[in-house]
Amino acid sequence: MVIRRILTAEEPILRERAKRVTHFDASLHRLLDDLLETMRDAPGVGLAANQIGVPLQVAVIELEDKVTELINPQIVRSSGEIVDWEGCLSIPGFVAEIARAAKVTGKARDRNGKEFRVKGEELFARALQHEIDHLNGVLYVDYLDTLEDMVRISEHSEIQEETAAGI
């Protein structure tokens, strides 16, 4: 496993739709392992492949010691709405209050190409939406009316450390 450099918001690749994965091989497994190691080192809750410069629809999320690997993920159902603080490893040092679906159901493939469904609520639902947005070239700040709605983390010490660390 290799810790990779996380790209920041000005990098054009973060605004491009990532390509679907068609080969489930050792190079994909290495990418998943590198994503997890890089995300843990950051530290964060999730990381998409394009955040490390790889334009493939691959992401990882780790919450409560459970790792979810997502290849070619899609949201197939969502309900409710919740507004909460959200950060991003590609926009370090800032957070903003973002409205997201409260519950989501997604489908994806695992590292061996097998399709599965995943359901999420609360932070896991937010992370799923956040990472899938990344793979579609969308950053959480795109949901803001103005970038002035962003808050520097040091200004709000009550913001949860987990969220502030970035999704």
C-alpha cells in the first residue's frame, strides 16, 4: 500500500466525471488498498479515486471500523433531508452546512466485480453521497449559494472532529 497525494479543489480532474471500471484485477485491488491507506493517513471518512488523480469510479468509506469499497457506485433511492456540517479532504481546513438526503440506497460492485446494494443513514448516507458526487465531478461546495458560507474549522471548535476531518 502506498500513501498518495490528495489533490485539492483547483485540480481539473476533480471536475471531470470518472470512467467506469471494466477490469477487476490486481491493479484495481492496489488502487483500493492505496485509497484506504491514504484516507486513513489524512485522516478522513471517505476518499474517491479522482482525489488521488485516478479518473476511475472507485471510492472507499470507513466508519466504525467498517470499510466499504465502492466500484461504479450509484444512488438508486434516497429519502428525507438533513442539514449538517460537511468537509472534504480536497478542501482542507473548511466546512459548510450542506443539505443531503437522510437515507440512501446505493448499488456498486466490489473488488471482484460482484454487484451489491448498500443502505446508509446519517454520516454513512452523507459519505456515500459525497463520494459518488466526487466521481461525477461534483464538490460539496457546489451546493452552497456562495463560498462565503464556508467556515474555517478553527472558527467553530464545536464542529465534530470526524466531519471536520473530511469525508
